[in-house]
Amino acid sequence: MKFCAVKQYFDDENNNNITSGASTTMIPLPNVESHPLAILITYCKKHLKIKANNADNKKETEKEMEQYEQELLKKVMPQELTELILAANYLNFKEALDFFCRAVASAIQNKSIEFVRKFFGLESDFELGEEEKLREEFAWSFEGVDED
Amino acid sequence: MMDLEYLPYDVLLEILHRLPVKSLIRFRCVSKSWNSLITSPAFINSNLTRTRSHSDSNKLIVRYLDVALRVERYKLIHEDNDNNVSSSEEIQDLKLPLRSSRLSYFQLVGSANGLFCLYEGNRCILWNPCIRKFITLPNPSVTAEFFCYLAFGFDSRTNDYKVVRIAYKSDTRYEGAKPPLVEVYSVNEGSWRVTSGGDSYPPKITMSIRPQQAASLNGAVYFVANDWGNAQSFIVLSFDLGDEVFRLICLPYGKFGSDDRIFTSEFKGLLSLICYESWHYIYSIWVMKEYGIVDSWTKQFTIDLNMQYWKVLRFWKNDHVLVQKMQSGGLMLFSYDPESQQVKNLGFCKSTGCSYADNYVENLVLLDKPNEVVPKEESEQEEEVQSVGCHICLRWCSEIVFSAKSAFRQKITTIRRRTEGCSRVMWQ
């Protein structure tokens, strides 16, 4: 089961000797919105399907998965990515967490400081002049950055 | 947009660990907490572990000596999945921001994972071209009365880089000679430490007459040495960076002549010897298949390229051989595939002298060390060089250095080198 947090729930239930009818049990997930959850479920199902189709061919699985991931990224807004990451993290869904973290890293890697701050809802807390000093020290790392 | 409060620390780490070094350096400016996170030794450490485990051996960092005197440059060469070779923009002709105080270049001690160790006289520096930062090591405490040898290596057990300094007190060819004193500098500790390594130094062993960079692999450094207790035959001397003990590794009997030139190297994670057989103008590659078993030394393959002035540098892409060829104006780099015996051009370096290459891994090592300011007189000095090539032997015969520091061009020095076997020197 990919959603490890959910799996944990089932394991706990079994340990408590409660017969759980999987089809009727409602598992509370207070920290996950329905929209990212839906995407994660789709992702998970797709992943399992691709894996089943290419049972012994790992490379083919990876290739198909990559194609699906590219398609998925086109439909997802960058801002939604952070919600998806939080959801995947809460559910302890490792593959999705890895994929969405890579997607965020890819989205921000060539962006400016201001963009990154806005993306994560951060503000500069540097003392006066501190930030300028840092920028000067590593001026080369600011070359070739995307325009905002 | 989202609130930082809801972004768990370990999730932020997952994102940061997937960013290239250039972005990480820039994002130090995002906030104070990001700055202290990115420059923390723990982050630098785990970042290194991750990039090492994900790295392929398709990236090389090449160090070459620019035609302009006293400037050394670095560039990245990599091959993508479609076998296209390109030179990265990130590290393209990157200049070392220091000049040697002598009219020469820094000597290269060695490198590991793209971190370089350079020295001149008593100054030893560590340079990370990836983050464009260097540190100068403090002075070692041991003085070498006779001769001093340096080596540089990486110990994956502690994720630490170490500089080994072997200070000889006497000529170790002879019985009863005083063993050398061994000092080790650790990047993690930030200081030199005298070790008891000398106690395990085997008798009647000297470093090879033409010392090359010691190979660094599996937590030890390996030197080619001469065994004076055995007719001055070649032998490999190793120094383990963990237990700090010297060990000898014998070579297969009768396979190496005194005219051969041997270098230690790494081949697919194994100790290897690159041997230039001077009588046949070919290279033979030996690999120690089972560590410590002399009988496991295997002649993996030979390389005969039927061209002049070429040299094997190292291995990359698993079993491909990196070769440099000297030609007019600089060096050409090639990749040789021993299976297909195909040679592929990797590009040209406008270099004087030999180049050096290492497998490249993106890393943040030295980022947490204090910054060093390059002394003004070193950085401001502009030098213009007119170099003259000799068309007979295709080597650089003479170099004239001008100082453009003041408004007047002053010819500050002239260096003339005459290459062996060439009687002609041209002036421009």
C-alpha cells in the first residue's frame, strides 16, 4: 500500500483486533484537501498500473512513468505543487513526494530570490546591508536567472 | 502561495537537496534561516552523500594551465544520454582567483570529487570550483629537513577530505634511515595533526623519482614507489586515511622495467596502474582485481593510438580512457573506448603543459569555512603574455610576460624554456 499513513491506520486497526471492512471504513485525513488527494490517488493508481503492465521491465516502467509525470505537470499549477507535497508528506507516499519535490526544485531552480520568497510565502529577515553583502559575495550565482 | 509555518523542515530539505549548487548558493539570500540551513555542516555533508550516490561518471572537470602565465583554468566536460559531448556553461574557463607568487603555476597535489588541493612552497590551498571558493591551510608544524611529499584524498567513512604531508628526515634508501613524520590535515577538523604514520613506514622505500599525483580511492592514497631492498623495483605504497597506516602492495614480478613510467589510478573502483612502456610507445593498463592479492593484477588492455605526444590522464564513463594530445597552441582531449577502440574528440584546451582531469560531483564543500579575501596585488595585476610556439617540436618554447598594472607596459620578466631536442627558439 503506497499511502503509508493509511497503511499504518489499517495496521493499527488489525493490532487492536478490530475487524475492518476496508470498503466501509472511513479514514480521517484532516490535513489533506480533497483536490490534492484526488491527484495523488490518480498518481498512485497510474503508478501501480504501469508497474503491473511492465512486470519485469524496470526501464520500461521508468520511461512510461516519466511520460505520465510530464503530462501531469502540464496540468498542475506550480502553486498547487506545494499542496501536493504536503499531502504526499502527510500520507507518507514516498514516490509522489520524491516526484513533486523534484518538480518544485525544477520550477524554482533558475528563479530569482523574490520569486522564491513569494512561492513559499517568505519575507526577508536580513539586517540592513547583510543581504547586499551576500549577493556581492556570490554574484556569479545570480547570472542567467530567469526574469520574474 | 503557502505559509512557511506549514512547510515541515524535512520537506524543505527534500526540496533543497534536489537543487543544483548554483541555485543553493543564490538561495542563501532568501532568508536568514535558509542561509544558515544551506551553510550548515550537516546540510553540506548530506548534500555530498546524495550527489555522490546519484552521480554518473559522465562528467569531468578539467584543470589546465592557460597560455597566459600563472593562470590556471577549469572547465566541465560532460556527455549526455545521447552521447553528445558538451562543455558546461557553469564551469567554462573558470579562472582560479589566485596567482602563484612565483612566476609559475601552483603545483597540483591531487583532487577528489572535484575538490582540488594545490600548493607552492609553504602555501597549500583547497579549491572548490563548484562554489568558486578556496581556503588556505594553516602552516603545518613539521619541517621537512630532507624532502616533503603531499597527497590528497577523500575518506567516505567520515565524508572528510584529507591532505597528507610526508616529511622525510633522511634518505630512506638506506637501512636504518629515520622514517618520515606524517601530518594530516582534515577539512572537517580544520587543522593539521601529527600522526604516528611514520612508525609504519616500510624500510628502504622511496617515492618514485618523478612523483605524480597519488591516486585516491577506497579511503586511502596510493603512491608509486621504489623498493631499494629489491633492486629498486617498482612497488605501490598506500596510506590509509582512516587508520593512518602505510602498507605495501607488490606488483607482478618482471612486468615493469626501469624505463617504464607508472602512475596509480582508479579503474571501476579498483586500484589500477597506467604504465607507459617507453620502448613500445604504448600504454598498458593493469588492474588489481582483488585488493591485496598480487596474483590478481591483470593486464586489462593496451592502448596504441599511433599518434605523437599523447598521454593517458585517467578513466571515466566506467572503462573509457581520457587521453590528451599536445598540439600547436594547446591540448586536444579524447575519449578512447577500449572495447570498440574508437576515439572521440572531447574538445580543445588552450593550454601549456599537461592537463589534469577528475570525475566531477557537484558539492558545497568549504561553503561553511570563513571567506578569504584575495590580496589586492594578486587580483589586480593584469598580465599580458606573448607566447611563442616552436614549429619544430610543437611546444611552447618561450613566454614573455608584461605587466599592465601601471599605465606603462613594463616587461617584467622573460622566461625562456628550451625543450629537449629542439634547438630553435623563436621570438615575437
